[in-house]
Amino acid sequence: MKTVVAVVGPTAVGKSRLAALLARTFNGEVISADSRQVYRYMDIGTAKPTAEERSAVPHHLIDVVDPDADFSVALYQNLAADAINRVFHQGKLPILAGGSGLYVWSMVEGWEIPRIEPDPGLRSRLEAQAAAEGARSLYRELERVDPEAAASIDPRNLRRVIRALEIRYTTGRAGAERRLKKAPPFQTLVVGLTAERRRLYHMIDQRVDRMMEQGLVQEVRALLKKGYGPGLPAMSSVGYKEIYEVLGGKMGLATAVHRMKFETHRFARHQYAWFRPNDPRIRWFDAERDAEEGPMAAVREAVGR
């Protein structure tokens, strides 16, 4: 059976670099599993591979839609499956890489996501409730009616909370979003990169500082000029929402940088709920001590190259 390699782990740990190295070594192509890199014009704040890196190694599912477009895990599955098949057809190795556990496991485990059309009336009611009572009220409601779905969602991701409630109320079933599974037509090697918590936070802080040096403020200002405002779901990402507040005069730049680091630390902890250190499906390697040789040997063993 054909093999797909998945590179997973928390943000800033070095997944993109490892994926590119594996692609160069094993004649592969990278398929992004990042829920923000699908959006155009959002380059610095999503830590996309540079144009030079993408010309050296083909990357898929980057710059797929504009920031104001709807994008779902069901759409991601369709696009990722097409990309994987194209890479296989060329006789190459597909390398799935990213920190979105929802995207990664939906492909690795073959989730059958319900193709449920949005309910505008229900969605409007939930959005009004969030505006009146706070987003946390919706998350508490989701915890009550579908604890399995709630456990897999960041409480601050209002769009996903609303979608999970929409699926729950439309289907009448808890866990409907991801319970049904069908084995994919390939085997998977899941390689995880991790780091000791303090070291990981330092890596995150360095990345945030680089983003500021590379021009994140200018990137957000350009998004505003194009009409992509802070109310869009795509703009709820850490980094973009803080810089929007800076440009709106609601927050100082130093405070924004501090908050970006703090919130990204929190996000990394949440990612470990998807990629657990004791998960037998994942072969973990330390990002500092064994970020190349260990993963290389694991992939060589799996694909026989």
C-alpha cells in the first residue's frame, strides 16, 4: 500500500523545515495541513514557506482562497485528497505537514465529515447569542450538548464552535462531526516534533519577533486596504487580531507583541490535545536533539527508499 508521511507537532517547532528536508531527500511534495495558510495575502502571520522554499520543493494547499471565503474541513479533505493522488500519480511521496489536528487526523483516519449545508437562521441566532452573552456562552452550550466536539475545539474559535453546534442541532447526534471513519487508501507514518516546554516557548517568542521584523504590521495594514477587516473568521488568528487592535489605536505595539507570545503559548498547549505525547500513532522526536536523523530513518524504513 502507498504511504503518506505526516509531520505534526506544536507551532514553531520546525515542521515546515523538516517536511521540506524529507521532500528533498525522498522525492516528495508537501501538502499543507495548516488552517490559516490556505488564505491568500496572509504570509508573515501564518509563517508560510517563502517563495524560494516553495520553488525548491512543491507545496500544495497554500494560497487557496481569499481571506473572506468560507473554508471547511470537508473542503480541505477534498483538496488534500486530490493533491495526494496527484503526488502519487507522479511517483512521489506525499508529505502532509502542519499543526491543524483537525485537518491532519481527518485525512489520516479518513473522517467522513457530514456534508451539512449551513443553516442561516440558526447561525444568526448563535451569532446574536455570542454578541449578547459572549463567545464563552456558546462554548458552554457545546460542552453540554456535545462534549466530544467541545474537547477538540479551542473555546476562542467562535466559527468552529458555531459550526459544531450547527451540526449537532441539524443531525440530532452528538459527535456527528467526526465519529464516522473510513480507512484511507494509503498507510501513514506520523512523525511528531516536540520540545521541552520552556524551550518551545522560546522558539515561539523568536518566531513572533521575526514576524514583527518581517513586517507583520504592514501585512495587516495591506489586508485592511484590500477590505479584509477584523470581523472575518480568517482574521481571528493570533497575530492578526492583535495587530488590528494596534492599528485601531486600542493597544500599544509592545503590549500586542507580548499578547501574541502569550496566546501562541496557549495555542501550542492546545495543539498537544490533538498530538498527545503518549499517542502510539505518532513517532516523536525532539526538535533540538533529533530533528533530522530520527525522522529520516523512520521515513526510510516506512517507504523503503
